[in-house]
Amino acid sequence: MSSQNAEILSYLMKGKTLTPMEALQMFGSFRLAARVYELKNLGHPIVSEKITVGDGQHVASYSIDFSSLTNTQ
């Protein structure tokens, strides 16, 4: 897993959401959707939701679907 993917996954696993602009500012990722695609293919339960930002633009906001994680104890 690339360090950028690891950083993004770590951020999302803290229960936070992430938009493409935030990913660019925080992690230097110009292609958040591609990073999310790679993480999903590794089995991480990432979901997206369309949100409206300040200027009326619609963007994707990504988060972890914690309800789909199973207890491994």
C-alpha cells in the first residue's frame, strides 16, 4: 500500500470524512477517487456521499462504513 493510501486510510479510520479538496490540501492527492478505489479493492469499507460545498458545487465525501466491520475478538 502506498504511503498516500495509508495516510488516507488512517485519516478515515479516525471516523472523519474526506473530500477531494481536503485530500489535496492534507495529503497532496490529486486523485482521491483513485485512492479510494484502490483501498476498496483491498477490502476497506469506504462509502461515498454527494455533498454540496459553499459555492453550490456537488462533490463526493468519503468515509468508513464502520457498521460493516466485524468484531474479530
